[in-house]
Amino acid sequence: MYQVSSLALDDKRNAEWDNFVKSSPDGSFFHLAGWQHVLADLGHQGFYLYATAEQEIVGVLPLARVKSRLFGDALVSTPFCVYGGALGSDEVKRHLEQSAITLAAELAVDYLELRYQHPQHNQLTTRIQHATFQCPLAEDDAAILANVKKKQRAVIRQSLNQQLSYTLDSAIDDFYKTYSESVRNLGTPVFSKSYFQTLQTVFGNKTEILTVRKDGKPVSSVLSFYFKDQVLPYYGGGISQARELKSNDFMYYQLMCHARADKGCNSYDFGRSKLESGAYSYKKHWGMVAVDLPYQYQLINASALPNLSPNNPKYQLFIKLWQKLPLGVSQWLGPKISRYLG
């Protein structure tokens, strides 16, 4: 049978773990061992389980515990990430899932959550609240634009006439100011600047920032991840003026073109969105097909599945109040809350 072990932060098998992720069909950027360092910096204990057969890694399951008085106590694969769950053969995945359930019971958490991309054949409870959007990248800029739905294509063409410019680099300050204003306007607590710096340090050239400017002023910015010939625009947004300028549309289109021409990517992952939300509709306008995300749960001490959605009525007053905060206050207070919104 399989031997299950836990990967230490500076484990000598980190590279072997990552090589297994890269070779697994469902292995994602969010399965990489480096996330354990990112989560540790946020104060969350990682339990990066891997299964071996004859000393060779045959399966992995990244997990971390996120515990707070406000949002409960959960063992998640993987916090702050859209994808997770076990990798390996079906038999190995079931073995790792059982190890995770045992661990969750030992830790006495409220529940176990596995963020699978695809349906699994097991006894866990599946709940679908989000969808992911992906598309292939065509061979050149014109073909990429042609693949966008007509209405959104017209918006992109408008953005190209706005005399916008953009840069590609690792500069964090303009990105952070733009992104933090964007999420404040949505009523969402922002991460600390150091969180994004940690992502850059841990993942290096797998990260990149694209910032759009109007007359030299940053108006939209996105931090993207690169993995397996795919680009994932993960943390992005714009200031209030971005809607009028169509600078977010400009940003995502330029990222597609850059990823194809300069990075050799053949796929674009637009990330997850809550079903039937504004972001969900926006991504559909690009012509991408929504694919449901079958996240799975095992209740441990909780009596019901959690509802941490911003659509939950009990969070509406908080969101409205947060939207009114001065930007500096939201940047100071946000990280104290967002670290638990895994």
C-alpha cells in the first residue's frame, strides 16, 4: 500500500513534488509546493501530504488550516487558490482523501474542503458555487481579437482608441495602489503588499505584473501566474476611471497577446467567478464557456456547509461600509481580515 508523509517547508523533496505536479494532467499552479511558504507567511499551518510507493511520489494533496473566530476553522486544499485537491491515480487520490479526513478529525476543524477542478468518484459532498473560464490563445493578436464575442470585441476596439499604454514588469507599488482601490470599491478587504511580494519571491518568473496607464497614471493592473504554457490573470482590477476608459478590457486583451507572442502560452485561464455574478457574466461576454467547479466537503465538527459568499445577506452591511473607507484605512485594516478569507 502507499506510505503517506507530510512535506516540510524546506523539504528536500520539494522539487520532486513540483515535478509530479507538472507531470500530472490536473496539476495546477496552485498545487506547487511554494504555496506552503506563502501560506506560512500568512500564519496558516500547511499539511502537504504526499503518497509514495517504493520511495517514489505517486500522489500529492496540498492542505492548510485556516482558523479564525469570524470565519470558522477549516482544512482546505488550497486556501487563497481556485484549484486544489489530490493528484494521482484514482486509487491514490482516494487514499490521500482518507488521510485528509483523518487529519481533519485529529485537528477537530469544522470541515474539510477540496477544490477540485473536475468531478470525483468518491463519497464526499459536492457543492458547485463557482465556474472557471478558459480558452485557447490564437496564433496572433488579430486572431485573438476575432475569437472574442462581437459585443466585447467592440469594447476592446474602443479601448485601443483611448491612448492607453502598458508596462510589463515586477514593480509592485502601482499594482498595489490600483488593485487595493479596486477591491475597496467592491467592498472586499485587500491583502498586504508583502503578500504579493512573497508571491513574487517564491514563484519568481512564474509571476508578472501588467499595468495600464493613462497619461502616465496607473488605471488598471494585474498580477498573473504562468504555468504549463498557460497564463492566469489572478489579482487584477482598476480604479473608478477604468470603466470609462475600458482599461480593464485593454489590459486583459494585451495580456492575451503578450502571453501568446512573448511567453509561448497557448491557453488563457480567466479564473473562477461566483455563478451568475457580474464577473461571471463579464467573462462569458469574452466568449469563454463556463465550467462548473465541483468543490468537495467533509463535515467534521460543523453541522452544515459554510456560506462565506459575499452574497450572504449577513455580509451586506459590512460590504457597504467597507466601500466607504478611505483607501489608506482599507489598506491598513484589510490585511488583518483578508488573511482569513481563504
